[in-house]
Amino acid sequence: MTDTPARLLSLLSLLQTPREWPGSELAERLRVSPRTIRRDIDRLRELGYPVEAAMGPVGGYRLVAGTAMPPLLLDDEEAVAIAVGLRAAAGHAVVGIEEASVRALGKLLQVLPSRLRHRVSTLDRATLPLLGGDGPTVDPEDLTVMANAVANHERLRFGYRAGNGAETRRQVEPERLVSAGRRWYLVGFDLDRDDWRLFRVDRVSDPFATGARFTPRQLPAEDAAAYVASKLRRQSSAHTLDATLHLSAEEARNRLGGYGDTEVEPVDEHTCRLRSRTDSLEWLAMRLLMVGCDFEVHSPPELRTLLRTLADRAGRAADPA
């Protein structure tokens, strides 16, 4: 194989399999001399790939973990599997990796051949996850468009439906995507309103990048997450939860996940105090019931009334006679 770039890619593809390759076997596979293999290994190291050489009469090479993430070579099946997995993570909020999943998905879809993008879309349409109704769903395609616009500092246009049902068209300089509990939010500077705005992504329709680049502005908060938290606190209604959970504080945090404006304080080894704000009593009731432990609601009283109603309804369903 005399084409050096093609040979380097073939060599890298072999080294990315989890095994050690003797230099003689690599030379035989690529139809070159062992000396050429050694030179190519040096070239890969110069490009940032941490190739380790094993001592011995024959010698061997393998790719090991380094200090940075070099580009990976993926075959068709691997690329499709990763794209589908990233879409699942982006669409169903896995705590801590939601936005990273969207960014990675955007990068991957940008370079996928059209035949593989078609396979990913076909798999998405043919599969349906079994999930609890934890909130409005978001199209990963829309998230990918927005994530790319954020990364490229590119203006976005989209339709937006406000809480009162009013439909508008927006032109926005997107700053960041933030996942908060049940929902995704887009933080951006609204050019028509000349101010920063917070958009619920499930209310966004037909987003597209205009191609017009912009210089990022100074966000009026420490970061996008702090901006979203402050806005949600202001938008939240008077439903403030105060409850005791018969569960350790650490376990309660694990089961509740990163839900909005929530505080969990330990009372003792087996009990904690939960305080939260929300715009939905039904959501509060569902979250408490799904935690999977005994609890007492101290406030609001309307929530206790709702829980009694739900208990009566569940009792009738369990004993229809």
C-alpha cells in the first residue's frame, strides 16, 4: 500500500481494535515493510494518537488512553449505534450528559454519509421507548439544529408558541441549551425584542440556522444554568412544596434527579426534608409518589387534597366492586 494517508487510516483502524498487534502482522496486513510500520507509528504519535510499543523479540503495538481525545475511525455499524444512542440520551434527559449528548450528536450527524443518516432516521421511526410521562417530548433533530447553531455562533429562526397559545416567529442569537428537570430550554438574545429570552424547546417549531454569524454577547448571569434557574423561579407560581421523605438525603437526590428549584436537606440518617417550587400540583404529586418511599406533606394544603383524591381514585381502581 503506497498511498501514505490511506495507509495511516488503515493502520489507525486496526490499532483501534482492543488488542495488541505485532509489527510483522501489521506489515503483512498493509503489505509494507516493518520499517514502514515503525515510521507510520511515529507519524500517528505526532498527530496525538498514544500508540504504545510492547517489548519482546517480535514487538507489538496498541492504542492506549492518552491525555486528549484524538479523532476516532468508526465503521458504519458503530456510527449508527452511537448516533442512535446519543439521540436516546438527548431526548430522554440522562442527568449530567444531556447537553453533551446533543453536541456530540450534532458533530456526528454533520459528517455521517447520507446512507447512514437514513438508517439512523429509520431506526428512530421504528422504535419507541417505554417511559413514564415525565413531561413534554423534544425532537432530537431540533436539538441538534440548535446545538450546532450555538457551537457555530449562528443566528436561529423558529416559530414559538407562548404559554397563552400565541404564535410568533423569532430571530435569536443562541447562547446555550440547558436541560432542567422535565424540560429543555434555549437561552438566547431575541433580536426583535432586543433582550435576552428563555425559550422552552418543546414549544419551538421548525428551527433553522440562517448562516448569519454573530459575536456572543455578555449574558446577564453567571452562566446559562444560573440564568435559567433565576427565570424559572420568577415564572413559578405559588406552589411551594415542603415535605418530609423517609429516605436518606443522598438516596432522595439520586431518585429525584436534577429537578428544577429543589432542595434536599438531611434530617437524620433515614429521613430528609424536601423543598421545591413548581407550576403544577399534579407534577408535585407524581414526583412524590414516584420517589418510592413514605412521606408527609407539610405544605401546600392543596397538594394534600390532591393526594387524597388520587388515593381514592387508586382505591376504586384496585377494588372495582
